[in-house]
Amino acid sequence: MAFAADRYERMRYRRCGRSGLMLPAVSLGGWQAIGGYRDDEHSKRIVYTAFDLGITHFDFANNYGTPAGASEALFGRLIPELPREELVISSKAGYRMWPGPYGEWGSRKYLIESCEASLKRLRVDHVDIFYSHRFDPDTPLEETLGALETLVRQGKALYAGISSYPDPHFSNAVDIVRARSWAPITIHQPYYHLLAREAEREVLPTAERAGVGVIAFCPLAQGLLTDRYLAGIPTDSRAAQEGGSWLRSTLTPDRLDKARRLDVIAKRRGQSLAEMSLAWLLKDPRVTSVLIGASSPEQVRTNVRCLDSPPFSPADLTDIDAACA
Ligand SMILES: NC(=O)c1ccc[n+]([C@@H]2O[C@H](COP(=O)([O-])OP(=O)(O)OC[C@H]3O[C@@H](n4cnc5c(N)ncnc54)[C@H](OP(=O)(O)O)[C@@H]3O)[C@@H](O)[C@H]2O)c1
């Protein structure tokens, strides 16, 4: 399989915190884009387009796809055609994956069993990043982090990460692994986009202080921060799918109005709303990468154009904040 010879020329790679790992500024998530609600051949075209554009990082979790695990299994079928050493593949465990008391949250039992199962589905002997997908209030943090440490020591994961850990649990996690000389928390994956700024309060400052990289998930608010829903809900959109009821519930008149006002600013800047939304996140050096989803190769191409974004003037930034308020 021949991939674009110039694939490393257009993408920008950013250091993940103070680690040695470089991530593409734009990464692709497998939740819906790979093994989601499109067929395998379509997902494959999205993956290959992404890789040709220099997207080397593909993000999964045990429960992505329909049924849960389908995203990893589909990517596992593609792996033999992809150069494994050029890829950063991540997976996570935290949400319900199998029945019974060991099928979710943050116990050592669940995390290690789940990672083993992900490796089998992905058909690899290690993932590059393995995450605790959510903070577990009932399991000692030492146990969850100890499981990540074990996976790294066993070579089943190269780096450890956490996702959606609010403070103080994020800073506690950093302190615990440091005190015990365990695998450092290399990356945090928070929910972060123009209309959801909670990560700015504690996650970004803690990440900067601790030298942890940040990859923003749902950077386009599942499509709200694109032109997708500005004039109604298209029948082929994620929100129109059977499982799209939560997304539909977020498409309120107020949020759509904000998206339309942001779209006016994006047009004034000569770019699409999707490009502006991603460029806005990436203007912060603490954000290592934006973790996009896409339902077509064209969406991936558009989103990577955020790298050619004009700089934000102080007036742009003020107008953007006003539109989001
Ligand atoms: N850690 C966690 O707890 C967590 C949770 C959720 C997600 N994630 C990660 O984040 C990844 C991305 O999530 P997401 O898919 O919700 O991200 P997103 O980038 O916010 O939304 C992607 C959706 O936006 C629309 N879109 C994307 N580019 C577009 C464009 N240029 N023009 C018009 N519409 C466009 C598409 O909707 P249509 O499908 O309607 O075309 C696409 O499916 C996931 O795959 C997963 O890896 C992590």
C-alpha cells in the first residue's frame, strides 16, 4: 500500500507536555469515525485520508463502535496495511464494557483485562497510550495508576494517560506517580471546545505545571461547531441517527444561535467554522492536539486546513468570546 510521500510535510507535530512524544496537531478519534455508523469501506477511506495528511494518531476506547469494540476491531483489520511504527494508537478503559462488577470504572482487574482485550481486537502487541477513561471515586487512585504502571512496565502500553479527571484528582495523579517513580501521566484528554471551557480552569494550568500534554476531545462539539446544523438537521448527520438523541438535545436554539454568530466571524476570517474552531483551540500551546471525528474524507481534509488559519486578532478573540457568552 503506497501512502502520500509528502504526508509529513503538511502536518505540524507538537510535543506532548514535557515528554519525548510528538503528536500531530490534528488527531483522529475512532468513536464514530471508525466502525461507527458508516460501513467498513467508508471508515477505511477516512483512516487512509487522515494518514496521507500526516495524522499519525488514532484514538480508541474499549467501548467505541457498534457493538462496543467494533472500532478497535475494524482498525485491527486495517493495521496490516499501515506502518505500525509510524502510528500512535491509543485506547482506554473506564466505561461499561462487560457485565458484572469488573466491567467498568478503574480497578486493576478491569483496566488490565480490558487492555488485553483491546490489544487482541487491535491485533497489536502494544498500544502507544493507554488511558484511564474516567476518574473512579470508589477505587483508590493508587490502584488505577498502579494498573497503568503495570501495563507500561509490561510493554503493553508505551505511555500512560487519563481522561476527564477533574481537579484535584488530576494533580493528585501527577503527584502519586511522581512520588512512586511510576510511569508519568503523559497526556490528559479533556472535553474542550469553544462552548465548553471548563478545561481552562484547572486542567490546562495543571497540565502546564506538570508537563502533561493535552488532547481536546469533541473539539467540534460533535458537529455543532461546523456548518452541519446551521440550517437544520441533515438526514445523514450524526444527530439524525438512532443513537443521536443526546446530540439532538444539545442542538438548542441558544447553542445554534451561538454557532451561527461564530460562523459569521469565521467567514469574516476567510475560513469555515470547523477550521476556526480547531485553530482557536490550537492557538494555546498547552493544547497538544485536537481529537476530531469525521464522517467523510472531505471533513478530514477541511479540518486539517485549520493549520493554515490566519492568526487571531484581539478583535477576533473578543468577538468570539462574545458570541460564545
Ligand atoms: N475521552 C472521552 O471520554 C471521549 C468522549 C468522546 C469522544 N472522545 C474522542 O474524541 C473523538 C472525537 O469526538 P467527536 O467525533 O465527537 O468529535 P468532533 O470533532 O467534535 O465531532 C465530529 C463530528 O462533527 C462533524 N464534522 C467534523 N468535521 C466536519 C466538517 N469539516 N464539516 C462539517 N461537519 C463536520 C461530523 O458530524 P457528522 O457525523 O454528522 O457528519 C463528525 O462526525 C472520538 O472519536 C474519541 O476518540 C473521547
